[in-house]
Amino acid sequence: MATVDSIRNELIEKLLSIKNRDFLEALDKLISSSAPLSGKVELTEEQKMMLEMSEIDIKNGKLISQEAMDKRNQEWLNAR
């Protein structure tokens, strides 16, 4: 049986590959309507580590624009 974290990570991977805007908007509405009202999100240790690494990258100026990232991702996908 898959853990909650593994299911969440698999869903994230799938979401990153979706290009259909209408589908993503509908999914966003579905998720938003069932989101907990408390607004508090519990992060895993791995997620906390990733956020800390991101903060370090930001402080060190290791940034890339969304357009450059989209281009890099498209090139990677085309190479597969």
C-alpha cells in the first residue's frame, strides 16, 4: 500500500506534465473545494529540506526565469 507521501509525490509528477489549461483549472477548483478550512499544511521533512535549499539558492542568486525553465523542460521532453 502506498504511503500518503508517495501518492502525493506521484500526483505532483503527473500534474507537472499536464498542459491543458482547462483541465488544470477544473482540477484546481475541485481541490480548492475540498481543501481543509484551517489553512494549515503539514510539510514532510523532505519538503522542509527542499524549501530550505530553495532559500539558499535564492540568497546565492541561483535563479532561473519561468520562461527559461519552460524552454529547458521542453528541450528535455523533446530529447526523450
